[in-house]
Amino acid sequence: MQASITTTHLELHVPDFEPIKEYYGKLGFEIVWEREPEEFKGYLIMKLDENTLCFWSGNEYVYEQPYFKNFARDTKRGYGVEVILMVEDIEELITQPWGLKDFRVEDPFGYYLRITSKHNVLDDDYAVQ
């Protein structure tokens, strides 16, 4: 089975970086770099193991992004999306039917996160049977 290699990264649009830094910091993420929010120029990158999350805007300009401004401001961020983060060191909270240990949480802006044990996503041994 070939190793899972991806060039995809995730950019989450949030109106404030402070709750993000506090929340993800408690999960073990570290700030790689940050550009202070100034109009459309705010950007934050955080990393845990091989997981990298990018956050854009960090201010009210998040509501002016050309695509997302089509939605009401109170639309739950991340609706219909599950962000999956693989880590080396995970406490055994629950072993799922597909054999992986994981837990799920929601971040301060409503993004749904699954923290799971590291595995090759191309291997169907981890699919629900």
C-alpha cells in the first residue's frame, strides 16, 4: 500500500485569531507564523505534528470574502465539514468500529474536528466494514 501523501491544506475563515490561538494551543498546536489582521491581510498558520491549519482574516473582513459573503453572518462555520487531524500521541478515549482511536470536538467558531490516531487513509482496512 502506498503512503498517503497530500499537498492539500486547509484554510479556515475566522473573524478573530485570539480564540483560535488559545483553543488550538491547548490542543498542542504551535504558531508557525502570523500576520496581524489588517483589512484582508490577516493570516495565521498553526502546526501539530504533520497537521497544518491556516486561518484567514482574523477580523471583520472575513465577512466580505467574495464567496462567503453570500451567506448570513450567523451561518455556522464549517457546516458539513469534518476536519480530521492525525496525531502520534492520543489518549485512548474510544476505539471506533474501524479500529482507530479518536475523539471529536468543536472549535470556538463551530468547526468540527476529529483528532485520530495516525493511519494511512488510502488503506481500506480503516473503513467501516
